[in-house]
Amino acid sequence: MDPILINAVAFQADGMWVAQCLEYNFVSCAATRDELPGALMRQVLAQIELDLEDGREPFFEFKPAPAKYWQLFEKAKRRSKPIRKSSERPEHTRVETQLFPVAA
């Protein structure tokens, strides 16, 4: 299976840190910015595992995020560095995530 790269924008909403993924329209939340990359990676790996157990391609039902998040991402890439780039290599594929902070 090809590597899976997931880019996301990170912002605060309702007292939580939110990671809005771009390639697949889903979000992860954490209490702090430092906890957010780990929460995102756990959710990504859990979704991959569920889909593979059901005999489906990972993220088969997910569509890309709305355009406004892609625009935020492009602006954030020009202005900042990722919060943290995470990489995992479970037995089935390599997974990488990048979180860019934005003001939402």
C-alpha cells in the first residue's frame, strides 16, 4: 500500500485544539496544542485499522475537506512551520501527518 500523507490545519475552538484534516474531511481534538499531533495520529491509525478489517481501502468514505480549510492551509504553510510532523509505520502502510497552526 502506498504511504498515506495527511495534512491538517490546527486551531482553537470552544476551548479545545482542533486538527481539521484536508485530504479526508475529519477532525481530531485535544485539550492542548502539544497533545493534538498524538490525538490525530491515533485517530488516523484507528480509522485505517477499521477500514482494513472491513476489507476496504483506508478512508474510502471520506471526501476532502471544504475549500476554506485548504485555503487556510496554504496561507499557514507560507507563514509558519508545522507544529510537529508525525510518522508511523504500522504493518500495513506508512502514515505521515503534518499540522500547521492557523487563526480560525
